[in-house]
Amino acid sequence: MLLRHSTPPQSAPTGLTAYIAWADRQIGRVIVAEHLHAALLRVIEGPTILTFRLRLTRDATKANISRLLSLDGAFAHALRIAAADVRLSATAEGILLQVPHPAPWTTTAAQLVSAYPSRSAHLSAQPSTV
């Protein structure tokens, strides 16, 4: 397969790890069927979205990037989700393929504060003036 498997976070449950591996194979099949060559650079897990960061490894021309960006319907079909739920975009970091998380969760305020301590430090230091 042309996609290299990315290791999910250590805390990922077995079900999510299996889903990511399955999705990796499905994404790879679509890319191979289109005669493109790509690598999976990273899988980013959010509370509601999984982002697969891809990079064309051969012939990264504008035409091939456009071709890859037009495959939202094929990816949706392969991943058994609605086409409207697939987002593809080209960024400086690569091609981002975003799909719904198979087991979404709600992020708590405590998780946000611990994830972004530098941004939240000023919130607790300033008293309310309302």
C-alpha cells in the first residue's frame, strides 16, 4: 500500500486504532485507483473530527493535487460516510482529509485549559468587571 500507517496517540482506544487502520487502507485504495502516489504523514484526532494529513510523493503537480482534492465523493464512498461529511483542503502541511470522528466526545473546560495553559492563564488573573 502506498500510504504509510501513522501511529495513533498512545491513549487511543483499541476501537479507534482499528478504525484508523481501516480508514488508512480505504484511503489508500482510492488513491491507488486514481494512479496517484501519496503518504499518510499524520492522523490528528479531535473531539469530533479525524484529520488525515497526506502528501503526494510522486508528481506533486497542480493537476494531481487538484485531482486528489476532487476525490471527496470517492473517499466518502470508501469510508461509508456522506459526501458532505468529507472535507479536503490543500495546506502548507499537506493535503488534509477530514472526516467525522467515529466516537465523538464533548471537550470539557478543564481539558481546554490544560491543553492551552498559556492562552488561559490571563483568564484567571483578571477579575470580572461586569
